[in-house]
Amino acid sequence: MISFRLSTFAFLLWVACATAVAQGYPAKPVRLVVPFTPGGSTDIVARLITQKLAEFWGQQFVIDNRPGAGGAIGAELVARAAPDGYTILLTNPGPALHNAVLRKKPTYALADFAPIVYVGSTPNLVVANLRIPAANLKELIAFARANPGRINWASPGIGSNPHVALEMLKLATGIDVVHVPFKGATQAFTDLVAGQVDAQYSSYISTEAHIKAGRLKVLGVSGTKRFAVLPEIPTFREQGVEGADSTLWIGFVTAAKSPRAVIDKLNGGVNRALQLPDVRGRLESLGLEIEGGAPEKFGAFMKREAERLRPLVLAGTLQIE
């Protein structure tokens, strides 16, 4: 009986402490690491949501852009941060997943992160400069097969989501193109528009202005259905390309072993922000399918995505130095 009472007391004390931690959070500015240059899709979403979190809790959320190594620099910074919820990462597949799974000598693992919330996803687009002699993805693939090594295909970095999507396309179609990695999305788009490179994977979030201005053309969209924002663009499958579907997903994580009470508070704050009409409207206008939900949902999703990378590793087509 005494043992039971002590256990009950310890549990209630733990609950009280956890509640106090959550109520007191954030007691100082929160650092949000965005592992890419300003202006990219992840950076746009970060600024939109953290503005609301700052309003909810009356505390600053400081955006810290840490580009480089396909997002690995920023991701490692968060993986090695104090597990207190004051350093968080807004990640897409590249930083937290690709660099952890595909690197020959990874400096961190997926298990080094605690999932907070799955923000949403959007299909990948294949975009090209106006000079490329192809009106759609099917024609681009035909051109690439007839001219091996001639197409220069940009990405914002080794291990980035667009880079892995390209490798999936190469594996599915057998095309031979030259991968040109940049240090971020901004310079990649500048050179793509200028005709210095020919094509690139991207999200609509990053390319909205270029597409609307007619500076780039969209050749295809990944996924099983047409993209609501660009319904006139046929899917990969409609163009006879199977096995190359990929998406850009975005979510918040923090260092493993961070207090669950803090993770739950962040989860609740982001879910609340995602339901605000102005936030929801803007994200949907950018083609992001909003997810939200519990940390466990995001954690399970990332583990499934890690399994999807296995064919690339087994085929020897993609391993990052």
C-alpha cells in the first residue's frame, strides 16, 4: 500500500512538473532553424507559422537560416542542441531524413529528432527554362534519351528533396542528365530562368512568382491526381512515367528527449495556427495540403518515408558522401 501511494505521489508530481514546464514555455526567444536560404518553400512556411506562434505566446520566434550540405548543417545543429524545445527545425525530406539515411557517414540519425507536427505536403513539379525543346515531361524524357548527358538538371544541393526526386526519375526512366547542385534554391532558380541550366524539380511554393510571370514552364506534376493549383498540367503517370512520384513535405522537429509537455504545447500551437483562415488560405493557395495532427502521426510518416529510400540505396544510385 505504501509503495502504491509513493508511486501515485511520484506520478502526480511528475504531472505537476510537466504542466508547469508547459505553462512556462516559452520563457525566452525560440530559435527556429530553417536549413535553407531565405525565400525557399520551407522558409516561406516558417515565417508564416512562427508569426502566429509569437502572437499566441508573446514570445519571439527567431528564424535562423542555416543553408548548406542539402540542409544537413542546420539539421545537425538541432540534433545536437539542448533538448529543451528552444531550438527547433522546420524540415522537409532533405535535412532530417535524406541526409540521415543516405549519407555514407551520417553525423546524426532520424532518432536524434523528436517529431512535433506534420505541417503538410505538396507535389513536386518539373519546371524548365523556356529554351528547352519540350512542352511536357514526356517530351523532355525523349529529348534526354536522344541526347544523353546534354541536359543540366539543377537542385538546391546534394541530398535535397529535388536531388532525391531527380534520382528517382533517373532510376524510373533510365535517362542520363547532369546533376548541377547549388547552395540553395534562390541561385538555382536564377540560373534556371537565365538558361544556364535546363530543368529542375521544385514545389509551387518556391516557383509561384516565376510561373505566374511566364519565366518558367511546368512540364509535369508528381502524384496520383492533378494539382488543384495547376489543373492543366498532366501528372507523371498520365505521361507514361511510373515509379517516380515524390512530394515535398514539411514539418517541425526538435532534439530528441525534449520534454513531452513542451512538444505537446508546440504541437497545439502549430495545429491552431494551421486552422486560422489567413494561414490556411495562404498555404492552400500555394498548393500545400495541410495535415496537422499529433507528433506520433508525423513520426510514423517519416519512418515510412525512410523505407521508401531503400530502393535508391540498394540500387546504388544515391549515396551521399
